[in-house]
Amino acid sequence: MNIAIVGTGYVGLVSGTCFAEMGANVTCVDVNEEKIAKLKAGEIPIYEPGLDSMVRKNVEAGRLHFTTSLKEVLDDVQVVFSAVGTPPDEDGSADLRYVLEVAREFGRNINKYTVLVTKSTVPVGTAAKVKKAIQEELDKRGVDIEFDVASNPEFLKEGNAIKDFMSPDRVIVGVESERAAKLMNKLYRPFLLQNFRVITTDIPSAEMIKYAANSMLATRISFMNDIANLCELVGADVAMVRKGIGADTRIGSKFLYPGCGYGGSCFPKDVKALIKTAQKAGYEMKVLKAVEDVNENQKTLLFRKLVALLAPEAAKGTAEEMAAAQPLKGRRVALWGLAFKPETDDMREATSLVTIDLLTKAGATVKVFDPVAMDECRRRIGDKVEYASDMYDAVLDADALLHLTEWKVFRLPSWPVVKRSMRGNIVLDGRNVYDPEELFEAGFEYHCIGR
């Protein structure tokens, strides 16, 4: 089966490579000539465990190709996936300019029945706009060519994307015709031989499913962070609370881990977009607005805790107001973790960016270490921070250590080495990874979230 995927970002490249791994003949298309040249040379633009070797393998096998021209491949493919970016506009709504440009390019160049599948996360109603854009281009050409549009949202977790794609727990396909449904089922059947589970819906429902799923997960995280903050105030232990409610089969234990806020390319963007979609429809998503507010506040939590410990007289007002008073002038702060989660170099909406901004505004000198995201951090903020050679170099002469990303390498540090290296003894654990008793015995003043 021949398919094309437009967009070689995270979703497009992973999807194209995995389809090729299962035997499809895949052409990945991107207008960025430099990116395509690098991909042809075997250079992978994103960090995802196992992806580089899988790309090389399928390129060598002749199943995975790269080009800058969708027009060149349209006559040979049955399905085109649109996996271009949908960045948020200033008002939080999804920017559909790239999605609609793919639709127009599709309409300008198809010569036979082909299905255009939107894999990008898009608001409900986007498929109708895509269909209209295609038809307008066909009308300009004066031709009557059959086509279908479909929605096939992705559910890939960064750091685990290949496994998620190769062994999906479900595949959502939104279609308008039986012809498109059969084609999509044929494409996905090899992935689901053990437990064939393509859930076919109408297109608006498929578009909504992606937003609803991510918003539910974000809601669970913010709910647990709210509970954790209350636990601190009333003397409860959020770890015990999580176990207690997670044992309820109606609730379960996933996404109930408190922390210093969620980030990444999906949750923040999708929550904002769903809130905006509701506003346009004349409805207010009150729960999701609260989810967003809790998360934004949670990203400032470690900074506020640190100010309360090192400069309690300044611990009043908002985080921005605290920082403006420069209560941490002359202090050195170490950060372990920059990526929004482990196994990725993605720093989009990462808590580290908020924390660094507040710390530096407050006058602190910040030294950071992340196993993968150091280059990404340099690209984003340059020399705003010092860059450590390893996790122990980061804590040298530090007054405090903030743990932001739960990379495995941070799980079992040599605390005696850390203690000897630091000037102070404060450890703020934003992911509740460490044993409080162990750190107290090692001579640290240890603080986490909700305990």
C-alpha cells in the first residue's frame, strides 16, 4: 500500500516510519528543504528512543522515502496523511493555516480517488473546512474527481511513541464513507492482528475524541496537584491518598501523580484549544479553565517554596511579585531536568522554562543539567543559565537543588557527593521521587509536593 505523510515533525516522522516498518511504501513530505536533506542523510530532527535506527532500516529497505513535493507522489498513493503543525494562536485557538494549505495542495494535484486523512490535532469542524478547500481547488480546475476526507487522531506519548504506534490500544478513524473506512481498516489491520480494534466514528466525533482524551488526562493531573497542595496544608500524605483513591476501580491509578505541572506539545495546547472551541460555540468549559489555572500555578510552586525557605520575608504575593523583589540575589540554584518529561528533548510548555524565568528574575544564578535537552535549552534561552557537564557539576556550590524531570539517571544519586558539593542543603523534589527519610538522614532539608 502506498501512502504519503505531509509533515516530518514528531507525529509525521514517527507515523511514517512505523507504517514503513509494517510493510507500507511511505513517502514523507515536508516543505523544509534542509530538514528533508538531513533526513535523506540519516539525520533525525527529533529525539525519540529507537526512531533513528528504524528510519535507517526502512530507508535502506526502500520502504521509506523523503521529498519536498506532494505533487510528485500523489498519483502513486491511495492515502495522504496531514501531520502538519497546529500551533496555538494568540487567543488559544488552533492555527489551521498549514492544515488548509495541505488541503489546497491536495485539491490542486489529485487525479484519482484519494483519501486525505488529518492526523494533526484539530478542532471539531476542521474536516468540513478541509473538504471545502479541496473542492474549491477542484472547481478551479474544472474537474470532477472523487475524494474522501477522514480524521485519524494520534495518541503518541513522547518517549514511548514507537510502541504506542506499533501496538495501539485503539485506533480512532472518523469517516464519511464506507469506501474510506475499508481503506483505513486495511492500512491499520497489520498493527492490530492480536486485538483488532479500529473504532470507526463520524468525523466530528473523531476530532473531539483527541481533545477530550488529553483534557481528561490533564484534568486528573491538575486535580491531584490540587489535592496535594491541600494535603500539605492539613497534614495528609498525598502518596497515601493517591494509593487509596487509585485502588478504586472506577478511578484507577494512572495520571494521579502530583508534581510541578504538566507541559509538552499536547496537554497545554489541547486544553486551550478545547476551551476556545467551546467559547466559539457559546459554551463555557468551567472545569477545563480550572485545570489550566491549577497547572499554571503549579509551575511556580517550587519557586515559591524556595523563596519561602531562603527569604521568607519576601514570600508574599504572586510568584512574579516575589521575583520582582529579587529575594534570591547572590544565591546559586541547581536544576535537574529541563524537558517537560523524560525520554524526550521537548521543552514546549516545560515547567523548567517558568522556573528558570522566575529564578533569574529573582536574582539567582541557575545551573542546569538534562541528559538530552541541553541543546534545546541553549536554543531557547541561550546563556540565561549556566550549563553543567553532568548532574554533580550542576550542584557545585548550589544553595538549593530543584528536581524537575524524573529522568532515570536522577533516581539514585550519590547523596553524599551531592551534599559535599553543595553550599546549602535544600532539595526541592518536584516529582516526589526521593525518600524523605533518606534525605533527612543525609543532612538535607527536603521538600516535595503534598507530603
